[in-house]
Amino acid sequence: MNQKNAKPFLKWAGGKTQLITEIEKYFPPSLTNRKFVYVEPFVGSGAVLFWILNHFPQLEKAVINDINADLIDTYQTIKSAPEALISLLEVIQDEYHSLDGSDEQKKAYYYEKRSLFNKREQNRTTHSALFIFLNRTCFNGLYRVNRKNEYNVPIGSYKKPTICDKSNLLAVSEALQKVELLYGDFEQTIDHTSENTLFYLDPPYKPLSETSSFNSYAKGAFNDEEQIRLKQFCDKLNSSGHSWLLSNSDVKGQNATDNFFDDLYADFTIKRVTAKRIINALPKRRGCLKELLITNQHV
Ligand SMILES: C[S@@+](CC[C@H](N)C(=O)[O-])C[C@H]1O[C@@H](n2cnc3c(N)ncnc32)[C@H](O)[C@@H]1O
């Protein structure tokens, strides 16, 4: 049986499930009451995307983008070949669960699948199955690659992780039929708008300190110059008449003299909201933090 509501099929750094109730307050009703296009240039696991797909039947289409090719390929596989993917994942799940009780064997299985993934010789469906397997079983659901684009996250310590959530994968596949998938830099998404378009931008966050934050999801860091380039993109969206909402870390909460975002986005509305961070290497730091929600809407 197909479940009704699609939800993220991955664990992802910066996943927004915890923040949806805050984010939804800033979606302009005047925009979402009629046909509209939704664009998410840094989609990750798509918590906001799925919320939008489940809540707005009047949505004309959604456009998602990410610089992570493995991720976008996996969305594509789920969209076009969910049954084949599910069959592969069921086999992997059975094999992995049958090793329960032997950490050594689980470890060997994990690293074997990881090196198969890194060979990048499999067809797309198999590569996507390996990607989902690694995401569900690795340390904290991280995605990290080295300079050679090799995924290098170690095994996590989950006892019997769900690797194949069949009903959700089918629901995701159905929901994605309305979604255009793009792979590459966020700026290309401006070519995929219509006159009534809402953007939700969730870039890699500016680190709160040198060591606190993990922000290299793919090759190349999202540094301050990138944050500035993103602000210039928001200016462009604004002058083209598009609505946007953007999340980022509240660096001022950590250091009262750090006005980086307050200065950068001085022309727009900046709200501070409470967020629960899920991915943080240090358990005691997984608490409540303030995050920024910035928008060109009048709220
Ligand atoms: C904070 S995460 C998004 C989290 C997402 N909202 C969720 O719920 O899982 C940021 C994403 O931006 C992507 N990214 C990094 N640099 C990018 C770029 N220049 N253009 C597009 N995407 C980029 C990363 O691969 C990552 O998936």
C-alpha cells in the first residue's frame, strides 16, 4: 500500500524537518493560494520540498537543484524507476540485517559497498541503491567526499536501520512526477521560474566557529564569498519579482559583534527562530540554536 505523504528518504546535514512550522509562517498566502512554481536550489533531503508537495495541490510544478550529482541521480532514479530500486534495496536490507550480531561482518559489508559505490561503474539504479544504503548506515547520515570524489564517511552504529522504506519510496516517486530535477550550481535555477514563483534557499550554513560546523557537502567549500554571491542572487530574484525565503546560521547568536548576515541582508526582513540541530559530531552540542530566516516578503 502506498502511504499518502512523501517524506525525506535520506538523513541529511541541515535537514529542515524541525523547522517547517517556522518556515511555513513566512510562505506568502497571496502567492500560494493560486497556481505557483516552487524552486529549491539547495534541496538536500528536501524536507521543505515534500512539505510543499503534500500541502499545496495547486502547485503547478516544483524545480529542485543540488550540486551533489549522486543526490540528484538518486532523486531521478526514484522518480523514474522506483520498483527496480526497491528490489535492490530489499536485497541489501535483508543481507545487512542478517549480519546483526556481528559488528565485524557488518563493517566488512559496509566497506565493501562503499568501495563499490566509489568505483562508480554501476548503472544508475544500483548506484542509487548504494547511495541510500550508505546514507542509512553511515556515521550520522553524513555525505562527505575527498578530492577524488570518493565517499569517505565511516560506518555508523545503528542496530537495525531501515534501508528500504518501500511505502515512502513509492510516495516519493509519485510526488516527484511534478518535480523538475537539476544538477549544478544554484544560479541556474533562475531560468526555471514563472511569474508566480517562490524560492526556498537553504545553503550550507556559515560555520558558527572554525570547528563547530560541517559545511562541505560536496567538492569545494561554501565560504563567505559564496554567501555573498548567494545574496547577489537573492537581489536578482527580488528585482525579477520572485518571492524568496532563505535559511542560515545565526552567527550573531554566537558572537554579538558578528554582523555578517545583518549587514549583508540589511535591505530585507531578518527573523531569528529556534532550531534543533540533528547533525553535530558532539552530542552535547546538539541542542537548540537560533537560526536566521530571511525573506523579501513583508511579514
Ligand atoms: C543545508 S543543505 C540543504 C538541506 C535541505 N534543506 C534539507 O532539508 O535536507 C545544503 C545543500 O546545498 C548543496 N550545495 C552546496 N553548494 C551548492 C551550490 N553551489 N549550488 C547548489 N547546491 C549546493 C549541498 O550539496 C547540500 O545538499
